[in-house]
Amino acid sequence: MNDSRDVTAVARARLGRRTFLGGVGVAALGATGLAGINLFSATLSPAAAATAVPEADKDPLNLLRRMLSYDTQNHGEGANTRPHAEMLKAVWDNAGVPAEIIDTPQPNNVHLIARIPGTSSAAPLLMLGHSDVVPVERENWSVDPFSGTVRNGEVYGRGALDMKGANSATISALLQHISEGARFERDIIVLTDCDEEAGSFGSRWLAANHWNKVDAGMVLTEGGWFLAQKDKTTPMLITATRQDKVYFNLDLTAHGTATHSSKPNPDAAIVTLSRAVAELDSWLAPVHLTAVTREYFTALARATDDAEFARAIKLMLSAHSQNARERAARVVVSKSSYPWLHQALLRTTHAFVIEDSGYKENVIPSSAHVRINCRGIPGGQKPREFLAEIREMTAGRGIQVTLAAPAGKTEKQYLDELDKNWATPPADIDTPLFRALAGAADETYPDAVFAPALFEAGTSLAPWRERGIPGYGVYPYVLDNDQLITMHGNNERIYVEALRQGTAFMYRMFSRFLS
């Protein structure tokens, strides 16, 4: 690359939050991609023999668009991840990094593990990113969800946000270091796993069968959000999650009289269930603040430019009664630019995800069912307490409430298991990885606030956490709320410029592990 491009890259890297996505950056990147733009300061890498890595592989947009072109939809029983894994294996091969595809009992549903050798015997750093994605509703997308279309400075595609974009930033940053001849002081393992969204052969299966390949001292995966101010582009809060919410499902079933549809009856199962759903939809579980979420909201109040929003957060944190806390929380959510996210970080959530009833249009069915997906705050309301509250609310309404326990487990056994998950402490933040994340955030987003956080969803980290290995999460690109809610939705997308800056963040994070 010529000197002028290097100077431009260093200047961009030093820009504060007020210039993020400003000027010609978005338009230029949206039209031409990132090829030829040096994202990184070469002064961070030690002198060593450089490796010739194809420019396209170091370009996070180019790599992401290739990832997005592979249809790795997981409809509940795994996905065909082999072609995607073979493409990435070729990328690692081109860089001289050993990589292997791990077959599972399900054909073409595979894991990929790459390992960059380090210079010491220190416990490896594991980068965990899933290759499978949730299904798409093609008719509701404005572009082909597997084309990697770039439009108005945003790259679209299923997985752009969750989480092929994060995988691209991670791999591109590592390849840049390799191209500069960098050596790391410990092994860096990059696991691109399958069955994260659903299936039987995900990280638990991999850990049970190939632990020696994924044993590590620290793990980084998806999770923490990089949030923008109300202008939707200025970096505000950079977070790394150290804990996931507790996942469980409830089934609500109503029973009624089955009869001919020509004679509507007052106890129709669908109607009974619908009334219960409507009531539960307007109800919120109580607010529970823990040490983790208090630290998050304290940082958010410090980070925001919105004085009224900050004041509402401080009132919520200082409330001396549950009623006062609930009132303040409602104001916090109403003033947040990310209301669905912040609602989810305050309480156990319940979402209606699957509803089924009936089998013929001239028959009023005898039963109706809805599944509710729930996410509890560790250290907050226990899942068993939430279940009891739902049962109390639906008592006398002809509604059966069942905890959806895994096959072979009783409700009591599963509640005991959920209690254990609920009591799992957050990851220790006094580690080289968390310090590296904090340092990279300070350098890449100097005017934003960095903080640990709770992830409102779940990850593949369980096998490592169960062994006491600290794990964290980041989605390394600044998002606005319109993009955030496309996660598992339609027109999933991220800013191209945010991907570029997030790749620089990952590069700086890895620089903390140079030998």
C-alpha cells in the first residue's frame, strides 16, 4: 500500500466518536468496499517475517460478503455448514494457519477449528463464532438475504449482524496481524461452530468429543452491543458481556368443546387462549437490578448525551422501593433509543413465539397452544418464581401452564437445573482478555464509555463456563436501533463503516497478545 493510504488509515484510527460515519466514508465504502484501505497501524506489530495474505481476506467487507453468500439456515435441526467451512478453511490455508473441519454425526453439519501457534505455553485464547443462522422470510426482505448487498453504506444479509459480521471482523484482524509477521504470546484458536441456533451437535457436543482442540484459558464470542447516541452513528457505549440471561420455555394450553364451526361456542379453546395471551402481553415481570446490570446502567447514564435519559437512569438506580423503581424503569425505557434492549435488561422477558391450533376449517378445535420463550436475569427473579407467577395469573381461566423441560427430565429436575444456571456467577473481569477489550475500546472509541454488561440472549459459552473458564461477548460494530432489531428479523444489516472500525477494534484487542 502506498504512503498516502497508510497516513489516511492512521488518521482515521485516531478519529473520535464525533466523526464516526461522517464525511465521505460511508458513500465511498458503500460503493467500493474496503479493499485497498489500510485499517491498522503497523506500529503495533513486532518485526518478523511477513506472510503474504490475499488482500481480499484482510478486507472484512469482502470476507463478510463471501460468508453471507452461503445459505447456512438452521431450521431447528442443524444446517449445511460444510461449504462455508471449506471456504474459510481455504482462507486460513492461504495464510499458513492450520485449520481442520470437524465432522458431526449429521452430514455436512460441521465445525471449523483454526489454530495460530503462540510463542509460549500460556492457556490459549479462543474466539467462538457460529456459522449457522436462523431462517429467513425471503418475501419480507428488500434484497436477496444471501447476496451480501451493500446499499447506502450498509451491508445486508442473514448473519450480517448475528454473527458472520463478527466472525469477519475477527478473522480479518487476525490475518492483518499475520500479514505483518506478528507472533502471539499464546495460541489463538478460532472456532467457527455449528448448531448454535439449534441442533444436537453444537459446542456441547464438540467439547464432549474434542475438548483437547478447544481447551482454552479465555473465550470471546457474540454478545456485547456497541451502541450509538441518538444521532444513530456517534459511538456512545461499548460493552462486553460477562453473563447471559437464563433461557427457558413455557407452554400454555387451553381446552374447549370441539364442534362444527357452524355453531360457535362460548368455550372455544382458541378464544380462551387468546384472552390469556392478550393479558400476558400487556404484563411485565418485576424489575430486578443486579450488580452486573447496575454497573451497565451506571455506565449508560455516564455515556449518553441525553440529560433526561441519564436523569431517569439515576432515579431508577437510586430508588428505595420497588414501586419507585418500576416507575423510573418505565421512564428509562420510554426515553431510550434502544427500548426493547433496555426493557430486556431490566426483567424476565416472555415472548410469544409459536402458536398452533386446529386442523380443519369447519371444526372448532378442542385445544389451542402457544409457546412462550422466556429469559431470566441471573441473580434476579428465579425461573421457578416466574413460572409460579404465570400460573397464578392464569388460574381459573382454563389454561394449563407447563414448563417445557427437555426430554427425560421432570419439571422439578429442570427447575433445579435452571436454578443452577441462575446462580452461575458472571465471568471474572480481572483477566488479560477483558483488559484487552477495555484497552481496544478506549483506543478505537476514545469518547465512548466502555462497560461490562449482561447479554439479553444466549451464547454457546456453556461448556467453558461450566469448567470455570471466563467467557465474554462482543458484536464489534456500532449499531442503531433500526439495525439492532433486524437480528433474527428481516433486512438484517450493519454499517460498512462500523464493520471497518470494529475490525480495527479487534486488531487492537489482538495486539495486546503479541509476544
